[in-house]
Amino acid sequence: MSQLRIEASTALCQLQDGGRFGVRHLGVTQGGALDWVAMRWANWLLGNALDSAVVEIALGGFSVVAEEDCMLALAGADLDAQVDGQAVAPWTRFNLGKGQQLTLRQPRQGVRAYLAAPGGFQGEAVLGSCSTVVREELGGVDGQGRALVKGEVLHAAGAIAGQVGAPNRRSHVPETLRPVYADKPVLDLVMGAQIGDFSGTSLFEAFNRDWTLDSRADRMGIRLLGPQLMYQGAPMISEGIPLGAVQVPPDGQPIVLLNDRQTIGGYPRLGALTPLALAQLAQCMPGATIRFRAVVQDEAWREQQACLRCWG
Amino acid sequence: MTPRIEVVAVDSLMVRLFDAIDEGNMPWILAASQRLRDVFGQQLIDLVPSYTTLMVQFDLAPGEARRRILHALEGLRPDDGKAGRRHEIPVWYHASVGPELPVLAARSGLSEAEVIDVHCGRDYPVFALGFAPGFGFMGLVDERLATPRLSTPRKRVAAGSVGIAERQTAAYPAVSPGGWNLIGRTPVRLFDREREGYSLLQPGDRVRFVSVGHAEFINLGGDDSPQEAQA
């Protein structure tokens, strides 16, 4: 069994998987990897189930030492990863020999990297998932919702790569399939029911102006700064909030709601970003600018299905 | 009742059954919830009922999901009241664990004992769970108890705290920040990962609060550590 001892970590380094489902009616949030595309590629490289538990590392500051030889995979942001001072390219599988140290230092491109191990990292599944939700005290290594800390030991569910599922034939994600982290991404937004209740000017501005990511951002949501949007409809009664909802509170500055969002709420919404758009957003730094592109549900659904086929 | 089906996300639709909060909505929401679960089966990812709506998240093409929703709602009748459970939840009403008990009394012109009687005087349907795991939004409380949220929410509300916000009432399952007016505390565990169904309360259940004394509260496992009065 592969074991990694954590030498450095931050509150933003957490065990995550595909998320918690079938419990939203109980007020339990979704959780899960913010960049689900990168999580899947990291698992794909090792032949894991694509939603297996990985370490989500935001902004770096994470380091582990192998307690025995193991095979790992990295996908997502380039956080200047090194093994004993030698650079490790993202989107690859690599060996970490006993005593060797893997360090993810700081962002060079993107924000969140995903570290996978054979068979997935072991965590205490709570309500069907290992996803760490600090606020709800659910998930993580011991099930209590804690971020990873120095001194903790991570166990991989598989012994060494090849004994769990066969690792993929390729040791890297083909260039053509790797997501591109654009400087100013255009994010697809499925138009929602309240869209007609925003002022005409607001609607134009929502889709034709730049939005800047505020530093007020966490796994619950990201605030955006830009033109003030005016909602003119009736006050809303709290209702379910989907992943990626772009809600507009009275100050007119939208908030994109992410995996750890509250389950119900009463602010009007422009709609919801698509899962692919959310994966891109998860790699944007505070201060980055984005734009929204309006799409309809059917089209977004077809694009999502096409994307899912790339993992076979 | 003419339900509307609205787009909310790539894989989710909102079923809007009503336009206003009403206790009479719940039997319909419950019935629709059951029908939707039956019709979607394995293709249902999540179903989030709230005061007037049900959000359906599915693993299906949206057109097919829409057809299934329409099918599920065909000839819908309100639930006959057998589906939801009724809970009696013991509460120790006391200013040390419910600092706003005297505040509510002063506002309403009632004595503290009368405030307690009024709060315990009716069954409250659980409209929705949200805010935190197992946190049930219930109501509606008697208009005399209606009180706006604290202008500054507390950073730390003790687990089990029972509160009022406007005409809604709820109990906090775990320690959390919160802005509701606290009037007492229950020893009951509202969310327990070892329990079948995890949450004591489910949407559509009914709750009757029952006043208990300090000794019984402690016997039932209650923690009487005083609640800090302010944020």
C-alpha cells in the first residue's frame, strides 16, 4: 500500500472526489473537485475510477514524502511541481521512490492541481463520498471534514499501479485533449428562468462586459466585479440552487455558486454555468477577467455528453 | 395548481408548484416528490424540495427529463398525510440558552411562559432543509412571535439552539454562525451520520415543540452551557 507523509499543507489542500449526491434535500452540500475535468484526467492516468478521491491543491504549498515506492499522477494547474528538485510536468504519471519528496510550490499557470494515487486516496466515506467540506464537518481522511495537515499520512487504496486497475497505456494526457487555461475565458452560462426579469441594459452588460474575479472567493462561491445588474422581478422564495448558479444579490454583483454552496437560497439568477465552464473558472486567479456566453440547456447538454466521451 | 417547469442548469429543472409560502403547499410538494422519485428512478441525481418548488437534477437529456416530470405530475393529488412523520421535540426554554426569550416577551407583550406556550401551541410543517445539514425551516409561528433576524448574526450558535426568524422557526443541528432569535435548546440530535436517513427531519414532516424543565433536558443529554448573548 502506497503511503505518503505530508510535509507541508494548507487549508486549501483537501481530499476531494466526484462529490456527495442524493442528500441535497437534507441540506447537505455537494462538495467534490472544483476542476472535475482535471480530477478525471489525474485518475485516468492511473486507470482509476474517474471519480476516485484525489488531493485538490490550490495555489501550492503542498509537499509529501513517499514512505515506499509509488506511482502518482498530476493534472490541472502547473504549480511548479518538483520531485527532489527535478521538475514534474503536469498531466503526467510519474514514480516517487521511497524517501523522495514531491513539492507543489506556487502557481505558474492555473490555480488547482490534482494529485492522484493508484486506486484513489483512502478517506472515510461519509454519505457516499470522501469529499472534504470543512463547514459541514464531512469527508476527508477521517470523515470529520478537515483539510490535510502536516504530519498526516495519506494511503492509496491500491498497492502499486497496475494491481488495482491497469494504469493507462499513456503516461501523459495527449496535448490535444488537455484543457487550455485561457487568459480571459468565455464561460458558457445556461440561461435560467429569471433572465427576463433583469433590465435590458443589465442583460446586455451581463454578456458583453468583462467580469473580474474578486478576492472574496472560496469553495462555496466566487464574487464577480463589474457593471451593477438590476433585477426587476418579484422577490423570490428560497429554492434549490444548482451547481454553477450565477446569483445576483441586491448589490448587483453576481456570485457564482460552486461545489460547497448552500443547498437553497432566494436570490435571482442569470442562470448556471456549465460544468465545463466551472472547470475553467476553477483555474482562474482572483483579478482575472472572464466573459459569459449565453447558451441554451439542450446545446449545453450535448456538449457535456461529447466531453464525457473523451474518457471512453 | 398549474405547475411550471423552468430551466435552472444543464442537468436540472425547477418544478414550480406555487407562488406563495403556505402550509397547504406541503402535501402537494410531498406527493410530487414521491412521484418524481418513482418516475426518474436511477436517473435522479438529486431532488431538492423547498417552500413552493422542487428542483430536479437528472442524468438524462433535458427533453426526456421534462417529459418525465410532466408524466409524474399528471393527475397529482396531495399527500394524505401518511407520508411525513410527526416529531415531538423537547426544548428547554430559558434565557441562558435562549437569550432572545425575554426580548420576544417584551416585544409581544406576552410573559415568557406565554411565549413558550404559543411556540409549543401548534404543529409546524418542515418546508425545506437547508443552510446546514439537517437544518429544517419550519413555520409558520404565531404572528405575535414574528421577529426579524438579529442585525448582527452571532459567530457561534450552540448546537440544538431553537430560534425564530420572522414567522419561521428552526433548530440548529450543529454549532454554526447564525442570526435567528434564540429562545431555547433541544437535546435532540438533528443530524447524525449513523442514523438511517441521517436527518431527523425530512421535508414535509411535522414538528411539535414540547417544553421540558432543566432536569429533563439534562437527562435527555442536553448541554446547558450558556449561549453568549451577543455576537
